[in-house]
Amino acid sequence: MSIDSYSYVFGGLDSVPLFSAASSGGGSVFAVAEGTEAGSAETLINRLEELGRTGVSLKESDISSVFEKIHTVLQARNAVVSAAGAFCSENDLHIFNIGNARAIVFKQGYMITHSEDHSEAYRAYKHAADPETAYDQIRSQTKRQELWKVLGFGKDGKPQFYKALPLEKKMVTLLCTEPFWRYLSVMEMELDYRKSAGPEEWLKIMVRRVLMKANSELDNENFAVSVFMKE
């Protein structure tokens, strides 16, 4: 299985470590993570990289095991991590996430599925009486930005898994932490996808758009983003 993957990490001026990783082989796994304490996101990414290097076909239980072990470590450090990722077999793509990091899958220039955001805002959005209410409008309320599920907090450290997708050529998966997707709508992602020559250029276009829209707002924040595509 041949996969093109590209990642970008923005550090800002006062960086809290954010890390992006891509591992290949029989146990292909890709992930991004955002942590509140130094080394917390790196710990998770390193464990997932080790899992990817085993070269074996991965299962949800393999990913869950990594998250559960890191969960107890983070609790002891009083740290939390949001993460999103994906793992591949020869025929299927599996996405997962915890917290407000996101996994989004595109095909022929359009989003076909995405992970949920484990925030009070997203929960309110899903149960909104008015189905036309924009998620960004709900999410702008400060009290709605609290997370109800995140690695290192509470009893449950398992990520959320989603229905497997048939892995097709030119299908592109985007993984990103919250400070990245905060500035991009799905429509903008789709537009940038369709005008790019491939996943690497698509990533560069989106990063430029985020930095231009955010301006100095990202000085004290980081973001990590990774894209990959089956050739």
C-alpha cells in the first residue's frame, strides 16, 4: 500500500508542544495531538509511532490500549491531550479522535465524513432545536467550549472510533488540532482541495489561509495538521 503523507506544526511565540506524526508500513497509523503540558502530546504520538512501526495490521483495540495507558500517565501529571488519528489496512480506513482535534475525510474534492468534536458546543449543536443553527455561532459562546471528553480527564480515556470506510485511491484524510480548524470552514477546505495539485500543495494552501486569517491571534498558540492520501 502506497501512501503520500505531509505534516505541518506551527509553534507560535509561546509554544505548548503540539506534534504531528505519520508512520507507514503494514500498520499504518497517522495522528496529531495537542497537549496542555510539555511532553504530553509527544508521549502519545511516540507511542502511536511505535505501534505503526510494528508492521502488523492494526485494530481498534490496539489504538485503545495506547490511549488507556497514556490516560493514567496524564492523570498523574494533571495534563490533558486532544488527539485525532487514522489507521489503515489494505482495504479500509478507520478514523478516531478524543477532545477537539478532528479527522475529516475528503473524496473528489468534497468532505464525505468527519469526527465529532467532544465539546459542549458540539453537543448543543447536535441537539439544537433549529437544525440550521450554525455550529460556529454556538461554538463562539465561551461556556460552550468546555470539553466533556479528553485524554487525561475523567475515567474514560478511550478515543471515539467511527465506521470504517473503503480505502480508495485519491481519498484524502485531514487530521488537525483545534487552533487549525478554528479558522477554516469545510467549504474553504473543499475549495482549497479542488484547486490544489495534490495533498502537499493542499496542505500549504490551507496553512497559508489559517495564518492570514489568524494573524497575531496564533502568537501564543500552536497547531498541528497532517494530510495523507492513498496513491
